[in-house]
Amino acid sequence: MPHLRKRHLKPLFQELMSFSPLVGVLGHRQVGKTTFLEANAKVYLSFDDIETLRKDNLNAKVFLNELKELSTAIDESQLCSDLFPSLKERVRKIKTPGQFILSGSVRFTSKKSIQESLTGRIQYMEVLPFSIAEIEGEPLGTKLETLFSTPQVRGLEQALWISAAQHQAKLKAINSYIQRGGLPGVCFIRNDKFRVDRIRDQLRTILDRDLRQIFKTQLPFDVLFEFLSDLAKNEGRIFRYEDSRRHLGLSPVTQKKILYAFESIFLIRPLLLEGDKKGRTYILEDQAESAYLSEGQQSRSTQLLHLIYRNLRCEYFYRTGLQVKTCQFNKRSGSQVPLVFKDPRGVVGFIFSKSPSVDRSTKAAAGAFLKHYANSRAIVVHEGREFEVIDDRIVLCPLTWIV
């Protein structure tokens, strides 16, 4: 099929299956979990199938005992809470790696009805929306590795350089990604109206079905949608409970429950604030959903910085042994580095520039950031082709060289 792509997560999946009896494959609804499991599991079952769910609900232990084949996938596993204690007993007795793959659009531990966490018996992995590299058929990148490990910033030019033709092709892919995102059921729809309709219908299913598995609320769809839309419109800004209290009349307690549910169903990702200010900001999981929900109110810099995040995170989500964390740096003076990746080897911060230059305020923000973190470097990205070493810790770099 034309929309099928080689997923970068496959080597990680195979590695986890080689030593863990249970592997959890989780992610946003319609992110491609079912397609991946149908291609990589020996047996595929789904609790979306009423007959399969009925069998398990009658007796989960008997249901599991009938499954003898290794690499058996059970999709939407969270729909049957009784499955989890039976799985614990099964793998306590039979420790063979790669027995079952549990898939779902909800973090299992976020459901109150699932009391058994399977700690020590399951390894989880998350399926992210397609990256630009996956859509374009390119291998899993090593851009972050290069940014962390290149000894001198002058060496980044040679390590990251791409040709003029590659630059133009990547710009085209970037602009497409901002509108189409990386969800397989959305990003390959060329017709704008059909694509928007699909996003809208998908969000309705997520908010009316998946979210209510986590947060038993009577809040109408429109309120939940508006709250999510506000998050999209304010991506990258410090989240303040008072804003939604005024706009939607939601108490901070209710907002916390909604945010927890949004995280649990893979709609949003939190970025903690570091520096003088405390708190967090939120990034939506998919670029197209963010564009749709924000209704054109996001700046170009916000779109591109979060595009960097959504693409670079694949490099550490899909590899074991990496300890990368993401945050945002803020000073009371107003200096901000909107996107920061932290690794035991160092810290890399990204700032967007509208022009191929570093102005005074950008240099001041970079300076405050570099003073705060030892062994750090600031990457000022722009949409042109120019690369320039500003000093031994700051470089001006084309966006296309990063994603």
C-alpha cells in the first residue's frame, strides 16, 4: 500500500521481545500500532472485536491458556482489566521472552480498574507519529548524537551539511509536515477538507471514548475540545490554570485531571520549565492536530521548534540506553530557550531566528542559557542555508540540517 512505511521502532521492538516475556506497545489512536503488530506479531487479536473480548471477560486465565504461540499480540488490552493479573501469573510460571504484546491507546497504569501494573514483567515502548525521515523513507537519524558528541561547534558544519537540492526537498517536506503531521491515517490524505474531517472525527473519538476511560467526567465534548484547543494555541507558553478558569470555568483540580487524561491517551507531552521560573508547558503529540486545533494562531517559530522536537525525539525513543530529557529554559528577565535537550554528555538548546542572523536579544537568551548549564551549546535555527559559528558555544544553523 502507498502509505506504508518502514517504522524506525522495529529494531527496538525486536530487542525488547528478545528478553521480556511481555512487551507493551502504546501510542496515540491511529498512530499505526495495529498495522505494525499485524506485520510483526505471529498472532494478532483485538479486544475491539466483541467476540474476543467476550471470551476474555468470561475467564481471562482460560483465554490465555488457549494462546500457545509466542509473539501473540492483544490489541486494545486496556478494555479487559482482568487480563493483567492473569498475565502476571502466566509469566511468573513461564518466563520465556516474547510471549505477549499488549497494545493500547491508553497508558495501562492510568486506568483505575487495572490494579496490576506488571512491574518487572513488561517492557514498554511508544509508537510515535511518523517523523519526516520515516515519511521520506530515510533511516533513523543521529542528529542529536552529533550535536551532543561533536567536540567543537565548528565541526557541526561538516557533520550536518546537506546539499542545496536536499535543502529544498527538506523545506518542502517540513511545510507539508506542519499541515499533515505524522499520523498514518491523516498525513497521506492530499485533499485538505478530507484531512481536516478525519482529524476532527478522530479527536471526537479520542475525547468521547478514550479520555473517559481515564477520567470519568460528565463534561461535554465541546468543553474538552476547547481546553485542548487552548493548549494548542498556547504551545510553548507557560501553562497557567487561571487562564482556563477564566475562559472555561474549569477549576484547577478539574484541569489537572483533564491534563493527566490527555497525557495518558497520548494527546500531549509536558515540558518542565528550568531556570528562574517553575511550571510546565505542553506540546501536542501530532503536528497536524496541533495545526488544526490552534486555528492558525501559532507563530511560525513555535511550529518549527516543535517540529524539531517531534522529529528529534524519535532518535532516543527508539533506542535503548539513552537518557535524553526535554525541557524549556526561562529567566525572569525574559530570556528564553524554548526547546532544550539534556543528556549526561551535555545540554543543547534551540532558538528560532526569522532571519539568517543572531540579533542582540537572541544572543542574550543564548548567553543566559549557556551560563546556567555547564557543557552546553545553543543552536540558533533559521530557514535559510547559512551556517555560522557565532562563538565557541553558539552556532547559526539551517533548520533543514537538524530535521
